[in-house]
Amino acid sequence: YGEEDALAMVKVLPNILAFDSNNFGPALDNFGEIFGYDEAKAMVVRNPGLLGISPENAATSTDQTMQFSYIIAYTRPIGKAGLPAILGLVSIPGIEQITHTPIRAEFLAAVSGGTTAEAAAGLQQLSNSLPLMN
């Protein structure tokens, strides 16, 4: 992986020092057969936890392994509470439907100083302007 990448991976996940180093090369070779060597190396640098995978499991990797390396690298800086916070925010529309409480509109009304009805109308107008929501 090289000294610079190895140091970066240890800083991100110190536990990798306890992984079986005999698996590192063969697992990277198997990842490389699937994704190409350079892409496989970059994937492991993004997600050093992949160093703990046996070569046999590395040989069965799918595109999801690559995709999750990006997700892990992107969400790591937000800390341990970040992922639950993101999941909580994404679940707000479902909670609103279940409880019949306009959480987003009430929050926006409190922040903007307007009424809940104005905030709800603004949210609806924004939703209608987005092509994915229609």
C-alpha cells in the first residue's frame, strides 16, 4: 500500500494493526482481479476495515463493496453520532405521516418567524419544483 497510505489507514482505523497481515496481499490481489489493482487499492485506503477480510471473502466481493467504501469514507468524518443522525433526518417524513405532525413545517416556522402554514406551503412549493419528487 505504501508508507503514506499505510499511515493514513492506521490513523483512520488503528485496529488494523491487530489484523492478520498474511491476508493483506492476497486479499488485495483478489480485490484487484475484480476491480482492477489501482481501484482496489484506493477502495481499501478508503475503508481500511477491508484489511480484515480473508482472501476467500475478498474474492466474492461485489460492486457493493466498492460503493460502501465511498459511503464509509464520506460518513467517517461526521463521527459515531453522524450516521444515526442522518438516518433520523431521513426518517422524519415517515414520522410526520405516522403522527400527522408537520415537524419540518413547525421547525421552519420557528426558525423563520412565519406561520406553520406558510412554511408548509414553502416546503410543498420546493417539493413540486424538484423533478425527483413529482
